[in-house]
Amino acid sequence: MDTTEHTILTRAQIDYRKRLHRLKWLLGRLSIHLILGLLGISWLVPFFWLVSTSLKVDSQVMRYPPVWIPRPVDWHNYIEAIQAIPFFLYVRNTLIITILSCLGSLLSCPLAAYGFSRFRWPGRDLLFIITLGTMMIPYQVTMIPLFLVFNALKWTNSWLPLIVPSFFGGAFYIFLLRQFFLTIPLELSDAATIDGASEARIFLQILLPLCRPALAVILLFESLSRWTDFLGPLIYLNREDLFTVSIGLQAFVMQRGTTNWALLMAASTLTTLPIVILFIFTQRTFIEGIALTGIKG
Amino acid sequence: MAMLMESKGRRLSGASQSGRRPIYQLFIKRNLLKGLAFTSPWILGLLVFYLYPICASLYYSLTSYSVFTEPEWVGLQNYTSLTLKDEVFKLSVYNSLVYSVMMIPSSIVVGLGMAFLLNTRIRGVSFYRALYFLPVLVPSVASAVLWQWVLNPRVGVINSILASVGIRGPGWLTSPTWSKPSLVLIGLWGAGQAVVIYLAALQDVPTELLDAAEVDGASGIEKIWHISIPMISPAIFFNLIMGMIGAFQVFTLPFVMTGGDGKPAQSLMFYAMYLYRNAFLLLRMGRASAMAWMLTIAVLAATLFVHGTSARWVYYRGR
Amino acid sequence: MSRQVSRRQFLRGAAFAAAGAAVAACQPQTVIVEKEVEKEVTKVVEVEKEKVVEKVITATPVPKGPITLDLWYRWGSEDGTSKALEASTDAWNERYPDMQVKPLSVPAGGGAMISEKLMTAIISGTAPHIAEIDMFVCPSWAARAAWQDLTPFVEAEGLDVEQEFFLWAADEIRYKGRVFALPIMTDLTALAWNKQLFEEAGLDPDRPPQSNEELLEYADKLDKKEGGRFTRIGFDPTTTVVPWALGYFWLGCKEDPVGDFYDFGAGKCTCNHPRIVEALQWKVDWVNRYGIEELTAFNSAFGWGEIDGMGNGFIGMRILGSWFEGMYQEYFPELEWGIAPAPIPEAYGGQAQGSCMGTEGLAIPRGTGIAESEAAWQYLRWMSGQEAVLAFNKAATNLPPRRDLFDHEWYQSTPQKAAQMKIVPCGFNRPAIAEGELLWTELLAADDKAIHGQGEPQALLDEVARKVDEAMENW
């Protein structure tokens, strides 16, 4: 129908339409840039305020109207923060926990997600609903009994309670992976089955490579949640040499109170910086990777 | 292609004639073993990290338990005294509901809006993506400290900007009326995590479909509404459920910000915080467990409800 | 020798275990058992008393080898108080090389008076040997068997806690007649005023308001408004006026009180006592004078240290704690300011007699071994002794819980301290009940709601009392 309409248009009309279309397209681009840019600036305001405050001398912090660009730029808050907290030790600790629990999640979650999505078996859906259910269980419910279990195992004041559970999978990631597996046509596995491939081979050689982007998302989420985890380390780690960055910062806030804003901002910047740097170097893999590879296979 | 159709047909016929053929029984058995094999680490995890603690916590919820002494059986007393007599409990339910009602829809709208904007092929889009994702990287403790400072009613950056255009900013976190919207604001600032999921899903929307729609003369909005949104409905479903659970359990941010007491005027005393307070400040593990159980049931019910409706609006390809 | 010691240790251990069981069994239906256990305990203690006394006097209770004791305290490691603690501990360590104490800063988070870390550590059996705690939660935690019962030590030493410490301190370290901690320092809250601002406003800088009526008058002269916003506040009713302090200003003197937050005779929470309700109403009225939004916005620009509101001349009068003196000395050495009893209505005497004493002390968490407990007890005695208390007070500009320091010249060295020492004998402690922590958090919440106009003081305090009474039924 459309094609017949197009054929009766004159060349000039087509040109005009094309130009109009191009103009519209340009305007659209421009407005998207404008919206994204303006929103982006407002998104950055807290960061700006964070860094700006952290570089101020004390007398400028509470100035009204506020001083936007610190003058002079003063690094003493950072020096004081690094002296007060064994920052690099905390970073190392957090990295160890993060890497090991990422490994655990990447080993355990795809297995379960595969079992939940690619073939039917009795009890599968019930088990999946239970799995979903665990996501809704407040951490506080399992916190105390689990603490007692780990305590009986003499695992408190070690990183084990923070790492080991990830080797048994987590509902969040299983659910996410299952959603991704579901969007991959079943016909793919069926064809492989007909070709004589075992389920393990299908999983390892066909499905797993296909869900690489989903695994990247899980890697990102897991490292994020480990880096920022607060309650877990708070409960299980008492010794300062085991502290993670997050509770290191919390302890610092507790010690200094919430009034020396410049110092607190410096400490917060330091806490955030490593993961931001990591993100900047890997964001192509993560966000672009997800974007470009897609799930189309 | 014919092969694929055939295999599907075979599976369907197998399912329809269940019960009579012994071969089918075998098929089931094999799949059961296979299913259990794939999910066994997780089943173990379920038993150790969920089933046992949940049962233990159910038991505690029926006792008076201060951790130091042995639990003492009190029956349903924790549940009745909470729901019938405890004003703070009721307030915490109210606060969590109000927060959820504000947070869940706005986070979906903002998240989707950002995802669509970030899904366009414009110059520098990867920069914008990184930028909007940045807040997700801020640890919640740092975020709590940062926002208390940003939202300072007198010398905070937001009220300073407002003042420069002649608006007298609200008290934000210090005002009972504004404290919950402030928290929503902070939550939306960190919406980048959901955006990543939407973006991943949007990449998966077949360009042929969109191109076809374009040829048919569909506008941008129409394409989004009729093609993209249905195609990414699994992602929306996922974010909706995660958002619901997250909103019901909001804890770290208000906890760190208010020192755990939910000020001003207990307007930030959320359910999970009151639960924590009962457990760790007042050492009423029984009461806290009862609260945890009520929360669990409420969240479970809400999620099952959403899951039940999902067949009508969530679209899965390959199923 | 070693065999004898180990037998002794065993017996002492049995005494402790029994004492622990007695406390753990503080439930209505086990009263008889409890009494029997207590008899048992006293018997064992009697038997062992002689040896223990001998030990305590020679102050060398180390059976074999050096002992290292971990101590957790809640102040920041850079804090002046922490430095005082470290210094006193260094002195101890030098004197008793066999009983080394290692202090560690473990700040409490989340509004808790005791850190969750300590709680989880006690549950898991990884607690330090000694813990520094806010004394008013000591009874709550003693009721939950978190601490070792120190009564055998107290009795062995013949220590009379009421003789040694002020009544408010002696009350807080005990629960149901047994001793669980020793106090190391105390603070109180009172009225502070900025003399420079008084002068500016044409008031006599050396005459603080003598009553609430005068307070109003003074505040009228000190308030300053520009463009619809306050630029100076005459009397700030919100800073550091916790509900306790507020109530105790209005309740006379602990020796002969008008009322209290808990009536032990009737076993009822009386935080809705007419005087306390009136006191809360007083605070609400003061807040309404400025408006809560205005007041919180105003105060959000200030904080500890260099950015203090009164120090910078933005607040004329406020209620604040002893520890502020050190801050003003450090950050505002030029500031002229004074401390006086809090103003109350003329009809009730005009000036408060008492105040709420915030005491801090040391306890020995459950699970500490026998030899360690003995060493820890010696350390507790050292830290609650004259020398260490004075060092703490000097570092944190606080007040002594010890009676024998009352006349010490140092507490007269500044007018601010002298003014506070007059209040000390009349000070109150928060009720030593099993639900002290609940009473505290509920009162804080009621106070916060009242000043935000979400409920009337009477109704709010009635609800707190009801809740506490309900919770107390379990004890």
C-alpha cells in the first residue's frame, strides 16, 4: 500500500520530504542532547559538591552563599583522611572479597538458571517460585540464625561468611539469567539435541557463550554490591585489619561525627574513587558490551 | 527449519499423551535428574542459607528471645502485640507504604525514560550512559553522608541554587513532610542500575520490527509504546519486582542518615529499620522475627500477585 | 601450687557460672530456682572469700603467665577522651606488665548506646574482655545477661558502691542489687549563655536568667530577624536537650525528688508524670516560638567545633553538656560564656536543682575467662580510681562520679566547672530498668514528634509509659 503511494509522489515532493525528515531528525538529535546534557549536569551536581567541599579549607565549608570553586584548593582533608584510615588495606580487603564472590556467582548461578529455563522437569516451577521467594526474604530474617551458624563454624572475623554463600548461587542472578535464557529460542537447544549434544555440552558450548552479556551484568552487579555492602561486613568483621572500605568509612564517620563536612567528603571521595576508576576502564565491556553484543546471538 | 518444527511437535505430542507411555515416564525421570543436577548447588544453598534460617526465625518469632538467654515460648503474642498495640509498628508500615508508592512508579518511569534517551544512536551516548550510571557506584554509606550535605537546608547546594532564583527551599531531610520525597530523590539519582537492565533489553528489540514500523509511518512515541515497551516487558517486570522488594526493605540509607531513629518525627522510621531496632537495639529477637515474617508474607503476596498478572503483559520470545 | 590455683579457679568459675545462671533465670516462674542459685553463689563466694581478699589486697591476681586484655571503647581514636584512656592504660600497663590492656576504638553506630559490634561479639563469644559503655544501658544489658556479675569481687573487696560513688552512679551500675560495671566519668546538661551577646543586647553579661519568665525576656532581646528569617536565636531549645535532661530539670533533686521516670515501688513507668509532661510542653512552646522548620534550617548550618552556633555568635543561650567546655576552650578561646542551672518556671523554683547525669563506665562482657576477669576487675578499679577519673575529666572536661573527688580543686578551676559541680549532688540517673534502652528510644521519638507538632505531649508520653510497662511485664 505504502509503496504505491510513494510511486505517485514527484521527485520534488520526495526531496522536500527527505529534507523535512532530515530536519526533524536533526532537531530530535539536538533535543535529546539538550535533555541528556541538562539532566547530566544535575546528575553531576552532588559529585561536584562532594569534590568541591573536600578541597575546601574549613572556614569556607559553611560559608553562605556557598563557595563553588574552592580557593585555595586545599588537599589537607585527603591527607588527614588517609592518615586516619588505613585506606589501601581496606581497598585490598574489599577487592579480595569482591573477586572471590564474583567467581562464586559466575560458577553457580548460570547452572541453576539453566536448570530453571531450558527444559521442563517435575518440581521445577515450584522450586523457581521458592527461588523467587528468597529474593523477598528480608536479610534481617536470615541474619541472626545465619550469624549463629557461621559463629558455630568459627567463621566470624573472617571473610568466609561474606564469600562462601555466593558459591551456592543467589536468587537475584539466577532470576536475571533465567530471563535471559528464556529469550534464547528453545529451537537452538532442540537442534543441538537432535545433533546428539548432551545437556552439559549445550549449556557450556551454546548457551553460556550466548549469555556472555548477561554474565557481564552479573559481574558488574556482584562487584558493586560487594564493594558497597554494609550490613554483612558490619556483622561479621570486628577486627580493623579485616575491614572493607564501606565499614571503614562508617567507622570514620562515627569517630568524627557528621559535622566536619570537608573531611567526610574527602573520605567519601576516596571510598568511591576506586570503583569509579575501575568502572571507567571497564565500562566499554559492561555497558557498551551489553549494548553491542545484545542477546541476539 | 522443518527439523525444528518436527522436534517441537514431538515434544508437544509427548506431553499430551502423558501417563500412558512408559517411555514418557523415563523422559520425566531423566529430566528430573538433569534438573536436580543443574540446580543442586543452589538447592544446597537454599537449604543452608534460607530454609534453615527461616525455620529458625519462625521459631524465634513465637518466642521471647534476647539472644543471651534461651528463647521462651510465647505463642502468637509477638504478632498480636505488634499489630494491635504498637504505634511505631503501624507508623513504620505506613512510612514504608508511602515510600513504596512514591518510589516504585517514579523509578520505573525515570528509569525507562533514561533508557530510551540513552538508547538513541547519538554522538557521545556512551559518555552519558557512564554519567548516569556513576551514582550507582557510590557506596550507600558515602551516599548517605553526601546527600545529607547536599540537602542541608541552609548551606546545602540544592537550597543554595533554589535561593539564587528566589525560591526558599524546603527543609528536605529535616522536615517530616519532605523527608520521604528526599529519599525518593536520592533513590532516583541511583536509578542507573535499572537503566542498565532496560538498556540491555532494548538492545534486544529487533531492528527489523522498528524499521518495519517506521516504514508504516509510526512515530517515535508509537514505536516505543507498541514495540519497544512490549518487547522489554520482561525487564520491566524484573525491575518492578526488584523495586518493590527494595522499597519495602529500604534500610541502609535512612539508617545511616538518621542514626537509626528515623527522625524527623519518625517520618523515616521504615519497616526494616524498626525491625532492626527491635532486634539489635532492644534485643527483642522474637518481636523482630515476627516483623520479618510479616514482611516476608506481605512481600511474597505482592510479588505473587504481580507474577500472576505477568502472563497478561509480559512477553517472552522463544516460549 | 599450680594445682591449688586451678582448683580455686574452678570454684570461682562455678561461682560465676551460677551467678550468670541466676541472672539469666530472672523470670517470674523461676524465682524459687533463682533464690536457690543465689544461695549457692553466696555459699561458694563465702568459701572463697578469704583467698580472694588476700589476692585483691596484694593486687597480683595473675595465676600464671602474662594476660592480655582487649578493651573496646566507643570514642574516636583521635578524641581527647581516648587519649586520656590510652594514657591511663599506659600507666596501668607499665605498673602491671603481666596484665596488658589493649584499648581499641569501636565506635557505636545507628543511635545505639552500645555498639552492635559489641552485641554480636558477645553473642559469638568474640567479645573483648572489657567494654566501655554508656551506663544507663548497663541495667538493660545486665538483665539480658550480657555482663559478668561483679558482685563477688565487690563483696570480696568490701567495696560500698554508694559510699564510693554518687547515688546516681551507684544506681546505674547495679541491677537487682548486683553490680555489673564501674563508672569512670560523667557529664550533665545545663544552661549556657554567650556573655558577649548579652552585652550587645544590653543585658548583664554575668547574670543568667533566673527563671523561665526571665528566659523569655532575655530571648526577646537576643532574637534577631532579617528578611523574614532569624539571623540570631535568643534561646535554642533543641540542642542537646534530650528528654531526660528536660524532665530532670523539673523534678527537683534526686535526694528528695518531685518525681521520676520510673516508680520502682509501683513498678510503673512514670514518664508521663505531670511535671515531665509540662516540661515537654515547655520545649514545644519554645520551638513554636521560632517554628520547627526555621529552627532546624537555622541549626543545620552549625556543627561541632569551628562551626558552633553559640561560639560564632548566632545563638544567645542554649542547653548544653559538660563536654562542650573543652570544645570552646579549643576552638573559641576568646569566647566569654557561662554555665548556670536551667531556667524553669518561677513557681517551681526558677532554677533547676538537678540534671541528668550521663555516666560512662566499664563492664566485663560475658564469656571473659576467670583469670582474665580477675585482671579486668583490677583494671576497672584502677580506671574508676581517683587518678584515672581525674585524667578523664581533664581530657573531656567532664565530671567525677566519685564522691571523694567532689572537693578536688581542679573542679573549681573554671567558673563553668564550678557552676556544674553545684548541680552534681542533686543529679539524677536514668532508671535502672531492664527496658531502659526502650524507654530511651521511645522518649527520644516522643520528643521528636512533639516538637514537630505530631501529637500532644500528654498523649505521646502516655503511650511511652504504656509501651514500657508492657515490655517490663517480661522481667
